Amino acid sequence: MTDYGTLATDPIFGLPLQELWFGLVFFIFAMFLFLDGFDFGVGALFATREDEAERETLLAAIGPFWDGNEVWLVVFGGALFAAFPAVYANLFSRHYLLMFAILGALILRGLAPEMYEQRHDKAWQTWWGRSFVVGSVTAPFFLGVFAAHWLLGVETLVSLPGVVVGLAVVALTVVAGVGFLGLKTRGTLRADLVAYGPKAVAAYLALVVVTLGYLVAVRPDLGVLAPIPLALVALSLVAAGGYVVALREGRFTLAFATVPVLVFAFVALVAVLMFPMADPAVGLTVSDAIISMLPLNIMSIASALLLPLVFAYFGILYSSFSGPVETGESYS
Amino acid sequence: MLDPVIASRAQFALTTIVHIIFPVMSMGLAPFLIYFTWKDIRSGDPVYEQLRRFWTKIFAVSFVVGTVTGIVLEFEFGTNFAAFSTAAGELFGGPLATEGMMAFMLEATFLGVFVFGREKVSDALYMVSAVAVGLGTWLSAVWILVANSWMQTPRGYELASESGQLVVSLVDPIAAYANPRFPWMFVHMQNAAVLSVALFMAGVASYIVWRRGIDADSDGQDARFWRKTLKIALVVLLVTAPFQVVHGDAYGRHVAETQPQKFAAMEAVWETDSYVPEYIIALPTDLSQITDPRAKELFGIGIPGGASWLASGGDPQAEITGLNEFETEAPPVAIVFWSFRLMVAAGFWFVVLAFWAAYRWWTGELYDDDLLHKAFVGSSLLGIFAVEVGWIVTEVGRQPWVIQGVMKTSDGVSPGLTGLEATITLVGFGLVYTGLLTLYAYIVRRIIREGPPEVDGGGPTASPTPTEVTADD
């Protein structure tokens, strides 16, 4: 047998690997919610467009990106499985039907644009257009329910906080979609879409504040009023204000830049409130659930090498398709 | 309501059987697309631009369906096999996470560039994107097969028990991930994928050649495109088909050494014996024995000493351990026995097909032998079929183990799962995946009927604005 020396006994560089992996899992989830979030938002905004050319523009805006964006969810599942297998197993099996609802929504969202482009008759496009909207709205809704149930340890299929957080995440994806399309569209289409931004961000903040107020009253043990959660809420308020002002002034790059701030603040809030638990429903803490030292070290090294590459891939992808969507952009 | 264990196993089987079609298409198409892109950029010959654009469409739709059905499989380890995932997560989760970061990310990001970016990026970056997509699909297979092969020939682990729960911990990652099965599986699978796609391409091209009466002198871009497709597919077939048979023979020997119970099920050998024949067919005396081809034999045709020869690599006297010798129950023997025969028969048929077509090419009659064309059309999907039955041998044959000799599949199922939940999702997948397969077949058929895009005869930068979606039915 190979001798792995201290790799099998001590964390590399003495790093707090358990906590780092807990953070990494949520970081990956936030990357997914940010990137695929604007795809979902574009799907929701698709419902507001009647004009054929405008609809095509919206589909073309996310065409090259959504598949790569969705892979962050695969990596989220993989990272959770690799670092906290017991959490992965408990959480996914406990939310059995919810997980398949997420998968069903993602199947619909992925398939619908592909089908939509196949035929150009009215009935067909109406059907697949609606499917695209339904998939794009229900996927973030179920993901929001999932996040709430994970944090609060809810074991039932439906709960009030689950529904409220689900709606908040849907609103957040619309915020992201408007931000993204601010960069990708021009003219009256952009002006129309931008009008949805302030409403969506206001709805998002209202739903988050309601949820937090509820948690202060019902779940004092979570520590919502501690400095870090409050700082995250303040950060969200500033980012939301910046988003509205930037949209109004037509500074679309700035408006889009506030989107990741909102998304990462939201996910960080969930993570901070949950820590040191990793699966509150069964009382599993981060240090209970973490894998043993040797695979933890190996996965840490692998991730440290691979994630910078992943960012480089995304850099190449997004810079290849920077700027507004050109009409007629399709398969090469 | 179904028993949650049965429903979970059925659901995993269903979702895997459907999913594997799409990675086979994308992994098999990858080397072709790299070649087409290279030739398109370097030669500027319009036929390569057509080949690249046409087969990229099929690649792209396969990739999309492969993505959405692939996430399902990853999630099912948690939803349906929570006990397995908890126990073996630190061995099994690592390869899946690595697959996501190393392979799937590479593939999915560069696919955006590859599918949409011909006009947007330089030739060099476009070529890089083709290679990155192809590399991504193959690296994906590496990590998925590392995880799967570890379950077949587990190494590098230690067993412990924490409050009555089995815990499998990783103590030697090199031994675990470079386990004995991995190289066999990887080579067999990748060659099978390329072979399957070559058969699919040859089948589609033969159909058009046959129906339109294209021959060596037919004019026009389309005729040239389909002739080229057929010839390229045939060259690949000539290499991959014989290789698969030779490799499969050696692989069988490896299985006999490492998973004797599976090998016994493949041959339906109950009592340990030497000079065991290789049964080509075996029929039981009555229908109640149908699950066991050789229990009460009515009729069988076998090659004397064949199974012994296969197990030992050339010794017809070699002993094969019978299923009755093992402490655990046997896997469903009939499924394994017949799947193995179907796979092997398909493999030999592909060799016949390859040499038949090569002979016609040599005599200059490749476009004139309609029987050959019909044989290719009929075999278009047989490569994928062979992959399916091959995986059934692998996965059903290792039952009752989810991790060979360590954990039984029935012990791996999520403890809290109810029969109602499992039945709902099983039925749901039955419906959704039927729809998904129908739509996939519909799209691929449309792409084929639309045919290759018309392109200018000019150089690599002369491709027209790509809005070639046709008017509609």
C-alpha cells in the first residue's frame, strides 16, 4: 500500500478544511444560482414577450451559456456528496419528491428551447414557449423551497417558509434576468424589460424581510439578529438600491454587477444561519459529516487545481459572446 | 404500491438505460467532430464544413438531453440510495465531484463556443473548443467509470462500523481509483461509443444512398456529403468493430478472474465443472424455468469447452465455479445470460458488416449493393443496443452486490423512502422518459431529413449566415 504520510493525518497547510468545504459547497450553490439564475429569469421574462423576434432574442441571449451554467448544480451535488456524504444522502432522500420536482423543472427548462427552435408553427411554439416559462419559474421556486427546508429542518413536502423563500428566489432570478438582458438587448425591448427590474427587486427584499422577521419570532436559536446576518441584509439593501439606480440611469454593467452581490448575500445568509450545523433536521454538524482526512486533503488539492481552470473556461465562453445578441445567431 | 427497494432499483435501471444513449452519442461523435473541424479549418473543403455543422447539430441535442438526464442519476444516489451514499460517499463522491469540475465544466462551456461561435471566435480558438468538448466528454467517462469500476473491483478501502452503520473509508486512493477493472471498462466503453456512432452514421448515410439512388457519379453537394459520411464511418468501423471483439474476449477473462459469480451467471453455470461448453442458445423444458436458461435443459447448442476456454484464455479443460458455490443468491441468471449473448452476437455481426462493406468498397460497389445498405440501416441503432445489453451484463451480473463483496444493493436503499414516493417517481420517469426519447428521436429525424446545410465552395471563413432552419410542416 502506498504511504500517504501526513496527507492521511493532518489537513494540508493546517487549513480549516471542514469549514472551507462547507463554504465551498455554498459558494458553488451561489455560482449556480447566480449564473443559471439569470437563465431562469430570462425564462420568466419570456412570458412577457409576444413578438417572435423578441422571443428569439431572449433565447439567443442564453443559448451558448445555460448548459455551462447548469453544470454548477452538478458540481454542487458532487461537492456535497464528496465532502459531506451523510448530508447529501440525508438531505436528498428526505426531500425525495422535492428533488425530483427540481429535476423535472430542469428537464423542461433544458428541453423547451431546443424544441422551440425545431418548428416554427404557432401551436408548437406556444406549447414549448409555455413549457420554457414553466420550467424556468418552477426550478428556482423549488430550489428556494429546498434551501429553506434544508436550513429550517422542515421535513414536510410543503411549508409556509418554504413557499415564501421559493417565491423570493423566483423574484431574485427575475432580478438577475433583467440585469443580464440589460447587457444583451437594446432599444425598446430593453426598455420594456428593465421596467420589471425594480418591481422584482422590491418583491425579493420584501419576501426576504418577511422571512427573517418570521425567523426572529419563531426560531431565535438561528441568531438572525447577529452581526453577520444583519450585515448581509444591509449589503443586500445597498445592492438592491444600486441595482434600481443603475437601471434607471442606464448603467447596465453596474446594474448587472449588483446581481452577484444579491445572490451571494442570499446564499451566505443561508450558510451563516445554518453553521455549525450541516443538516439541522437530523442534528448533523459540519464536523460530524465531514469525510476522513485523506480524501478531504485529496479533494481539496483537486478543487484548488480545477476551479481556477473552470473560471478560465467561463471567462473564454462569456468573452466569446460579449455584447448584445445579434439577430440570426444560431448554430454555426 | 411497490416495495421501495424494488422501485428504486427499477428506477435507477430505467434512468440509466435511457441516459447512456446520449453519452454514447456525444462521446462517439467527439472524435469525428474534432476531425471534421480540423479538416474544415485546414482544407477549406466545403464537405467538411457540412460534416461539422450537420453532426454538431446531433451532438448538441444529444448533449442537452444527456445533461438533463445525467443530473437525475447523480441525484438518485442521494434520493434513492442514501444508505449506500452515506456508507461509501468518501470513495464514491470524490470521482463524481471531480467529473463535474474537470470534465463536465470543460465540455459544457466550450460547447457554447463550439455550437454558436464559428463566426465569433478565431479558427484557433474554434479548434481548441472542438478538442475541449471532445476531451470533456471522454474525461467524464474516466471519472464515471472510475466510480463504477471501484464498485466492481473495490480496492484501497477499510471497513468500519459506526453505531451499527457500515462505513467504507478510503485509505489508498491510488489503489481505489486505479482499480483492476477501470482500464478494461474504459477501453471497452469508449471503443463501443465510437463504434456505435460509426454504425449510426453508416446507417443514416446508407439510407439516403439507398433511397435516393446515390452512386459514385452522382452530382451535387448532398451526394458527396453522404458518400463521404459513409466512407468515414466505414473506416472507423473497420478499426473499432474487430478491436471490440478481441478486447471483449480478454475482458471476459478478467471478469472470470475478478467476479467469478458474474461470469458463472453469464454462462448460467450452476455446478462447478470443467470442460464447460459455451452455449449459444439454451432453452428450458417449460415456461416456469424461463428465468433460468439451463436449469432443466430442453435444448441447447454449445461449443464444447467454449466457456472454459473463454474463462481461462485458451484451456477448454479449465474449471468454472458454479453459482451454487457462492454464499449469496445468484443474480437474475436469464437476464445476464441472454444479454451477454446478444452483445456478443451484435459484436460479431459488426465485424461481418465492416468486412462486407470493405469488400464492396474494394470492388468499387459500395454505393450499388442495396442489401448492404439495408443491412446498415437495420444496424443503425444496434451499436447502442449492444452497449445497453453490455451494461446489463455488467450491472445485473454483479447483483446482489452494489459494491462487490462489501455491500448489497438492497442494503443501500434510502431507509426512509416510502413505497408511495418511490412508485410516484418511477411512474413519473416512465412517462417523462418515454416523452423525452420520442422527442429526441423526432429531432434527430428532422435533422436528418433536413440534410446537410448548403455551404459556399469557398474557404473556411466563407460560411453563410447560419439561419438555415427550414420552413415548416
